[in-house]
Amino acid sequence: MDVSSIPIMAALKKRMHWLNSNQAVLSENISNADTPGYSAKRLEKQDFSSLVNGMGNGGTDRAAASQLKKSNGKHFSAGGGAAADFPVKSAKNGEKSLSGNSVVLEDEMIKLADNQMEHGMVVNLYKKNMQLLKIAMGKGRGR
């Protein structure tokens, strides 16, 4: 049995993928904090509650819908790398340094910490669901 066929596990997997991509975008912002003219980027927010609520609609979610809006399938995504699966936008925080850089390290570090906490939460949810499946199959604690 493929664990990804279980809707809650598939939703957790998609959330984990988004969090990994968000980590890549935040890391790119931090690494370019001193690059003149660099504009901070952010991923389009993923609404986890709508992802979970939409589990019964055949897997259609906002990320898949936004991919259909590309003008040509041969075009590269803005972020590249791990973030290429999700829409990357320029952050509109309004602050720019004298060099034209819009990265505020303090804000990026706060976002990074939030991302890490959400990642830990999703990992724990995944572990708990796996434990429940093992118990249901008679292979875990509670026999």
C-alpha cells in the first residue's frame, strides 16, 4: 500500500514540499542580503486548511491551478531549484538599502524560524499518522 494514496498523508507530503521550497527561497534571500539591487523573494502562501479540505476533489489544489496559468510549458519558473514547483514573487516590503537591496535580515530570520517550527509540526503529524496506521494494522503499540 502506498502511503501517499491516503489523503491526509498526501496533504502532509505537499505541505512538506512547500516548506522545503520556502526554505530554499528564504536561504536565497539571506545569502543575497549584501547583493546590490537584489529584490527579496517569497513563495505564494499555501493555505494548508484548504489543502486538507480539498483532499476529496481529486487532488486539485491551488499550486496545480496556478501552474496551468503559464503561457508556455517550456518557460522556466522564477525561482528555479526546489522552489520551481511553486509561484515565487518579489516581496513587497518597501524597504530598500542604499544599494537597492530589499532584504531585511531580521525579517528573513524570523520567517526562517517560523518555517522551521512549521516543518517540525508537519513531521510530528506525519509520524503520528504513521503510528496510527501501524496500530491499525496490528504492528504497533497497543496490541
